Amino acid sequence: MNEEDITGKVLYQDDNHTFIWLGGEGKYRKGVIQTMQYLIIDNGRGTLLDPGGVHLFSRVVAAVSRYISIDKIDTIFFSHQDPDVSSGIALWLGVTKAKVYVSALWTRFLPHFGIVDTSRVLPIEDKGSSLSLPSGAVLKFVPAHFMHSCGQFGVFDTRSKILFTGDIGAAVFDDDNETVFVDDFEKHRPLVEPFHTRYIASNIVAKKWCSIVSALNPAMIAPQHGAIYRGESVRQFLSWLSNLRCGVDIADKIFGV
């Protein structure tokens, strides 16, 4: 991953709408979960996707500030409850006036991240919902329950046709294979298979999610870890995942009995 990749890339841009990958964390650190954050700018206002944990706060603030003033962040979305996704929430509510969207299942846990006033937290019900942006673009909150969290959502941006998936599609890199985009899925598959096999509840939910996502026909799938799927790798990933035996399907193997 070169310096340009660390500082981020614009994945989509038109006259009033931009979808940005905010860059990587630099050199891979063994034992540390690598995370990726994304920013959507629409008519000069910002939506931040999975801004991450406390230790990443200053880096993500700096990354966002290269594209937009922090006080123009109106919306923050959390795909699920994991600390690498959301433990920085109190800091973000402190420096912005943004409203926060998260699964209704997790709102009662937010005080454990230091949130006292939850008036700006908007729960997403299980079936999902959507948010209209000033330009007319729509952010669809796509249900992804049990993949791996029991209350998880993705965000599909109807203008860019990019689907942010949280942990779905995540890969674990080392120094030798870190990349920004997935252009060869078969080469990438060994990096995603262990996580998806263990963390996704079952093939039933994987197949259901893949059916929902295929109908959206995303141009890119952008996970919180790993690399961004584009082109043919989107279809290949969905085909592979829809047939994956995972979670309770392989319970005997996991329990060792």
C-alpha cells in the first residue's frame, strides 16, 4: 500500500456527490485489526461510515478534514456494535452535531461507550430504512443480520451504486498481500474465507443477504476491513458467499466433536 493509498481515494464523484475511501492505516501491524472508513459528501454535507475506535479518532479526523470541515458532518452510520466500529462514538458526538444511525438492538449499549445523551441517536429497525440526501441521492440501510452481528446493516448509495458492508467481505492481510481493490477474486478468496466461515451465522442468512444485494446490482462492495470489490469481483464474491457453509453449518468442526 503506497502513500496515496494511505491518504485515501475518491471512489465516485459527480457535480454534487462524492464517495471517498479515507485511506488505510499504513504498514500492517500483527495482532491489530485493520479498519477502513468512508465518507460521502453530498451538496457539501458529510456522512461518515463506521468511523472506528478511540485510537483511530485523530487519524480519521485528519483524513476527513482533507475533504470537508468536521462541522459539516451531518450523519454518522454504524454498521454494528463492535468496538473497532463504534467505540469512538462519544468523541464524534463531541466534535460534530451529527445524528447517529445504528441498529435498534444496540442503542441501549451505547452508554457503555460514554454516551449519556442519546437524543441524536436514531435507531434503525430490523427491516431497514433509508435517508434522503440534499442532491436527491438516497442511502438505503440494507439489513445484514447475523452477518456477523445479530443487528447489522450496510449502506447502499443509490447515486454511486457503492454498497458499504461493514464486516462482510472483510479480508485479513499481511505485508505481502495488502491491496486496495480486489481484481482477482480467486487470489483474494483465501484472505476472506476464514473470517466468513467462522463469523457468519449460517448459509441461510448468507444466501438471503446475497439475494438482497444482487438485486441492488452494486458497482462496488466496500467493506470495513481488507479491500474493495469492483468489476467482476463483486459478482464472484456474491456467488461464492451464497454457497458458503459457515457458522452453525460447521458446528461440529468448530466444537471439535
